[in-house]
Amino acid sequence: MRQARLPDGFGIRIDPKVRAYSGGRVLIGGSPTRMLKLAPTAAAMIGDGYLEVVDPQSAVVARRLLDSGVANPRPMSTPSPRDVTVVIPVKNNASGLHRVLASLRGLEVVVVDDGSDVPIVAPVLQNGCGGHVTVLRHETAKGPAAARNTGLRYAATPFVAFLDSDVLPRTGWIEVMLGHFSDPAVALVAPRIVALEPEASTLARYEHARSSLDLGRKESAVQSGGPVSYVPSAAMIARREVLDEFGGFDESMHVAEDVDLCWRLQESGWRLRYEPVAHVAHDHRVTFGKWFGRKLFYGTGAAPLAARHSGMVPPLSMSPWTFFACIAAATCTRLGLLGAVATLAMMLLRLRRMFTGLDQPTRIAAILAAQGFAGGAWQLASALCRHYWPITLLAVLLSKRIRRIALAIAVAEGVADWVTHREPGGLGPVRHTVFKRMDDVAYGAGLWKGAITARDLDALKPRLKS
């Protein structure tokens, strides 16, 4: 990991869902849940949950807490928006382009016309934007990744923001994200992407709550396997020199190129942040055909990602113990439930030995075991409905017992998803669950299509880790 020292004055705040034990020496939280042991001096620095960097020792502790996912940054300074060039790739969306330009007054903007049927003209755009607008053109379409790279190569500022032509940044979006770059190890920051017209239709209300671009209300580090494993290129800001070093987006990829970029940066030790306080609205596809087709298209990106980043695209990722306990419990048989209980008891004993010498070792071990099982059960239910639905469907056709279990899982997972993601004015649990199942069918179909076309099933393989 890149170990750039956090500057004096930089603060970190322990996530409110993290629980402290043994006088603050043991922290349990994050997603996936993890346990962090601290030395007494480090625990004393945290105090009421806030730590400000004042010397090399506190900088080391703050960095460890950030990298462990149990704390979030509280930056102390913000670069100027004048240090940002906004790059907008566009093809045949003049109305959307004018809308987004109207929100970028005073900023340096580069529009990359990726082979529009009617070429974009700079003087016309200049009237709608108070900043300076440069138009670059591809005579033939090369794809959004290539268009972004063209803008990246033209930019000369320390930071580059990428915005798609179908988004509309909300007030303050850029200042909030720029603050994260006071951490010299942060290479990329992304906002929360919300719906432009959240109540336009029933499908729009579902997308308002469950868009693939909306990564939720909770701030987070961006890490594969974490709650925010990537951020979409529809809106993000990055250090220009870092992206230049990595060659920008992979132009051979026409889907999931943003995920690939995030993971390449992560693998090289750079940190990435998701900042949901900053909002950028997106004009979602809300006619059923376009919506379903887009979800299917996203699914096809898993196979090329798995080929480039082995082991980082698993539908399931958990310990063998948790996997066996979840599978056993899912059978809904007396023997299966006994097997699940016995497995969890073994997990509890193994975890308890790790906490010998600390206060409440049994309680800490029980919390970790329970949270691990709950997380594994959620993953399994989601994967059966989404990634593995063709296999689930085949099993349903062959067994009446499995049919009842699968129906219960499909309903329970859909309702739980509604509880987790519902928004004011959104759908009720029944309609949300119906749309969620169609969402999963589309994505899963794309996943299988991509894997079969590539003749590579790595994107479908679960990862069992010790």
C-alpha cells in the first residue's frame, strides 16, 4: 500500500457502527465486518472517536484506521476548483450537454465529441457556460473510454473531473470531493449519483432507490470486496498525473472500464473514496426495454473483469465455515439446521481462542460469528437470485421442495433489499421486489452471456477464503 503520510490537521472519525471492546483496544465493524486490535497508546489517541493528526505517530494510527475501513476521513483543506478540468464525453446528446454545461460556470471544460451525427460546435456551447469550453472531436465513434482519455491528454490541471452528458451536478459537488485530496494517497473520488427525475414513473421510482449507479448513503473507501467495490465513471474526480501514469481508461473495454480503472489503482496502492454528501443527478433509463437492456449490458462486464483481475469478481466471498453453515441452514431440514448450529459453534470456539487475554472474549467471538453468518446468508440469497438464477430455476423445475425454498428466498431477499434501499416516495415492498427480480434476471443473463461468449467461467466462481 502507498504509505504517504497524512498531513498535520487531517482528521479521522470512527464509523458510528463500529463497536469498541476491551477499553477501546478492540474495534469491530466495517463491511465486510473485521476486527482490529490496537495498542493501548493508539486506543488512547482515539478518545471520543475522533483523531487529529499532530505528529508521525498519530499519522500512522490514523492511516491504519482508514485502511482498515473502521474510520472515515475528515479533511482539513480543499484544493481550488480552478485546479480542475471537467471532461465530458458526448455522442448525439446535445440537450443533455447543454444542461450539464449550465451547471459548470467558471470551470475549465473539455467536451469530447465522440462521432456525433451533428458535430458539436464550440461557440454555441460557450453561450451556455460561464467557463472556458474546448471541443475535441473523434470523426468516428471510439467509445466513452477513448473519449475520456482524449480529454485527459488535453487537460493540464492537477485534477480531472469526468462527467457524462446525461448528468447534472448539484451545488457544492466539486468542493466536497476535492477535500479528500488533502490525503496525498487518494487518487480518485466519486460522488453519489441520484435520480434526475425520481418520480417520473413506477420504474423511475425503483431506479431512484436501486440504480446501479447509486452506491448508497454511506461514505466509504472504494475497495474490491467492500461495500463500495468501484465507482462509476458517470461522475468522478482524479489526480491527472496518476491517471496519465496508468494510461487512463482501457479503451478496449466498452463496459466496466470504470471498474477496471478503480481496481488497477487499488492494486497499485492508491486509495479511492466514495463521498455521498456530493450529489450528481443522472437521467436514468426508465422505459422498460432500455432499462432491461442496460442491466443486461452491465452483466456482460463481469467476464472481462475476471480475466483482468483474477479472484476479484466472485458472486460469493466468505470463509468455508460460513459457506457450509449457510448452505446447511438453507436446506431447511432438521439435519441441515443441526449442521449449521454445529458449524457456528466451531467457528465460535476458533474465534474465542483469538481473543484470549482480552475482556469478554466469548462476546466478541459471538458477535463476529453472528455477523459473518448474517453476511454470508445475505450473499448466498442474493447470488441465488441474481448470479446463479439459471441454476436456481433448473433446480426449481426439478424439485417441489426446492421450489418452496427458492420462493421464500426470492421474497425475503427482495423485501430485505427494499428495507435497506427504500427512498421517500419510493415503491412499496411488493413492487420493489418484482422489479428487483427482473433487475437480477437481466444482470444474471448478461453475466452468463459474457462468460459463455468468453469461454471463461471465472466470473461465476465463488471465493472461499480462510
